[in-house]
Amino acid sequence: MRPALWFKMGLREWPGYLPLIPILQHYKRDDFSHDLIAGLIVGMVTIPQAVAYAFLAGVPPEAGLYACLVPMVLYALFGSSRQMVVGPVAVAALLVAATVSEYAPKYSEEYLQITTIICLQAGLFLWILRLSRMGGLVNLLSHPVITGFVNAAAILIIVSQIPAFTGIESESSQPLAVITALITALPQIDRLTLVTGAVALTLLLAWPRILPPLSRIVGMTIDDTHPATKVGPMLVATIAVVWATLSGADQQLATVGVVPAGLPEVSPPPLDLELWLALLPASVVIALVSYVESYSIGATLAARKQTRVNSHQELIAIGAANIGAAFTGAYPVAGSFSRSSVNFLSGGRTPVSSLVCAAVIVVVLLFFTQLFSALPHAVLAAIVMVSVVGLMDLKSSRHHWAIHRHDTLTEIATMLMVLFLGVEVGLAAGVLLSIAFFIRTSSRPNITQVGRLADTEHFRSIKRYDVETLPGVLALRVDENIYFANAVQIEDKFMKRAQRRIGTQHLLIVCGSVNTIDATGLQMLIRLNNNLKEAGITLSLSDLKGTLLPHLNAAGLGDILTGQIFFSTDRAMRYFADEAKAKAEESKNSEDTEQPPDQQQTS
């Protein structure tokens, strides 16, 4: 393609890479009123969560607020989901803490610099996936693997908040070690810290339940899905700050402390080749998990509006958000399910609501950071605990067990390995286990004998339907792709079925469910054809996908095939029926001509 033509095509298509532009071109005044309200509510939900997740990730509290600025704006510009809100999330924070704590102490400047490296690597990796059209790589993280990982991550996050919730420090992040330390140090529990955390936890859990009846008392109607039920963290944080300040408890409790006012400075991550190489595997995991989580949220919200999100555009958008976080002193970001749901339920119509939320964060950073100084860590721990409980999905295991037990085993194994072997090892083991189950299943494909259903062109299993078969024809349907993992098993089954069925003259392989045949599968078919030939049985194929024919011809199978390649099973069976009828008539005529004249006359 000529460069000038390519350039013109690029100019015509560039608005597709900036979905916000066409949205603003058709923006209405009524849209802004909805986006304004939604943005303000999301902002109130975001502020306490951002600070809480910052402590979970091990970065200073202002870094959590920074993660809600440029990343949120960039996603609003590039994202294909109209309601999804991008920013700090619990799972990404846990992954960051598990990775960076090996290289620097938490809450230090060196620690934050390492998180910016991870942001940049994650963003660039997602862009590389988009440019190389390898976005399908994220499908390696199957639903059971993701569910098992998220359940384990939620447990790890809850356990990690126990020290802040009780005032008992633990040198280890392993669940058993933290719980053991808690049991052995029960007499040393800080009672004020524990009571503060317990009261905050109770209020957070009770708020969505007590608000609807309270609203009815004052003549309002608020159900449990109303956006007001989601502002519990802001309400509890405000009450905690006021109480701690007035009572002087901020002098006895561990609190957030001074949060620098002002907007983040734009600076590049440090360039250290050795550190970059060491962080790369963890950055890839964080990028994949962040993208899968974000895309799932965007697709769920889009389904409610009967729209769709563009998976390729999401790679660009989530990548851009993380690159923006890298240059503004933040840590990896992703789509937030809780805040995106609040945005949707609050009536947010376009990404402008995210821009309003970002404006709320700007105002807080410029004028109200001093209010965080008295916010107790125990309250932040309670906010984190309540937030991650909603991420857990313990019902899917029972559902998967009834449908596909391998999924349940993969989910449970992934969860256990993440808990006891670490995040990266657990995720990798879960992916390998799911691949192993897939290969195990496909290596033992279902091969079914089929017959004609009444007088139709349809063919079904002889075990499930009352069908008609031809005496000399064995029609077998392969319900799997033919490749290296199952080629030998398929060959053995074909030979045994053909030799075991007395009177078989033709073996017809019905390939309607076969989408690919690799080199090993082609060699198997050639070998099967030769072995059947020695047994006096022809080999024919039917229902071949058009993409498979060139491969068969390239391997030379079409030239040596003892039978034929038929367009459909119906045509193949009609051909064999006509052939059998012709042979029967020919045999009858031959017998008649061989009889002596007196016998012919008698007959």
C-alpha cells in the first residue's frame, strides 16, 4: 500500500482510536446533568478507597489519589466503555505489594519509583499485545483460574489488614504466619485500635442495610441498589476523622499522617536495566490480570446497555492509563467493579462522569489533604476488607462441579497455590493446569458412529436416535480437532472400530467438528489410509471445512486416498448406497448369464 494512501486511511480512522471525540460531538445538556451527579458520587466513593488501596500496595497515600487523575482521564479519552471507572484496585495493589516489597521498604521513595516502573512495563506490554494482534493471549487466564486467583487474593488482602486492624505487627505476609502471630500475641492487642476497626467494619457492613428503612422514615424510597448505599466508606472515614480529632484518639492510634497537598509532578520512571529485567515477569502478570479484570467489568456494564466494548481498544486504553500512572508517581491501575457499578447506578452516561470524578480528586489534593492526617489505619483496613469481600465468588465452584469438574479442580488448585506458593507461581500453575486438562480432554476425543435420521439429510448418533445405517459403511464423527495430542488415539480407535465391525468396506470420517488438522494429524490420516487399504477398506472424508482442504492437498492425501472427499455426509451415504445397489444388480446379472440355458428357461 502506498504511504500516501495509508496516511489518508489513517486520518479517516483515527477518531476510532479516540472514542471520546464522537461522544462529545453528540453530547447533550441532559447528559451532563447525569454525568455530573454520577461523577460527584463516584468521587466520594473513590477518595477513601484510593487512600486505603495505597496503604495496601505499600505506597504513600497521595499515590493512591494520583492514580485517580491522569489514568482516569486517559481511559476516558481512549476507553470503549462509557461507564467503567479506572483507578486503584485491591487486586493490583496486592500484586504490587507482593512484588515490590522484595526490593525496597514500604512507603519509601525507592518503593514508589519501582511501582512506576511496573506501571510503564505493564502499559507497554498491553500496547505490544495490541500492535502484534496477540490480545488472545489473555485468554490463557480462564474463568476458573481468574476466580481461584481472585478468591485467594481476597483472602490474602483480608489477612494482610489484620495487623492494622488489631495493632499487632507481623513480619510475614503468609496467611498462616499472620494468624499464628495474632494468636500468640492476643494479650498485646491494642484495644483502641481493635474497637475502632470493629466499629468501622460494623458501620460499613450495616450501612447498605439500614439506609433503606431510614429513608422510608423520612418519606424517601431508597433500595439496596441505590448509589447512596455505596458512600459508606466516605461516611465512615468522615466520622472517624471527626471523632479522632475531637477525642484526641489520633494521638494514640496509627493514622495516615501528613498528605502533601498539590498535584503530582510529571517525571519518568528510573532507568535501571537490571531492575527492569527483574520486574518484567511480575509486570506481565499485573498487566494481564488488570486487562482481564477491566475487560470483564466493561463487558458486563455494556451488556446492561445492550452495547459492546472493543477488546482491542481496551488494550490501548488500559495500557495508556498505566503509562500515565508511571509518569505521575502512581501505581498500576485497572477497572474498578465497585466504582464502575456506582457510576452506572448513579446514571453516568458517558466518560465525562470520570472527568468529573478526576476534578473532585484535584480539588481534594489542592485543598483538603490535611483532613486525612487523623484518619486511623484501622478504618482504612475495614474499608479494604469490606471492599474485597464483594470480589469473592465461592458459589461458582459448586456450579462448575455439576458442569465441568476440571474447572472446579483448576479453580481450587489455583486458589491454594496462590495462597501458599505466591501470586506469580499460583497463577502460572493455574494456567498450566487448565492447559493440561484441555490437552487431556482433547487427547481422548469422542468418536461417534452416525446414521441417517429417517428420510432427512441429517445424521445423528446411533446410540441416541433411531437411525438408518448401511451394512458396508462405517460412518464415524470426530468431535475434536485432530492434532499431535490425539492423533494416535484417533487412529487406534478408527482401526479397532473398522476391524471389529464385520463386513465393513468403507470407513467415512465425518469432519464437521474438525476445525484444524496439524502435521501430525495429516501423517496419521495417510498412515490410516494405507493400513485400511491393506485390510480391504476404503477411507473417505466428508464435511471438511474449506480451510482444511489446502492442507490435505499439500500433504498429498487427496492423491492417495482410497476413497473420496465428499461435500456432506448425505452425499457420501447416497453415493455408497448407489454403489452397493449397482454392485448388487451387477452381481445378479452376472449370476444370470453364468447359468446354463435350461436353468435360465426353468427360472
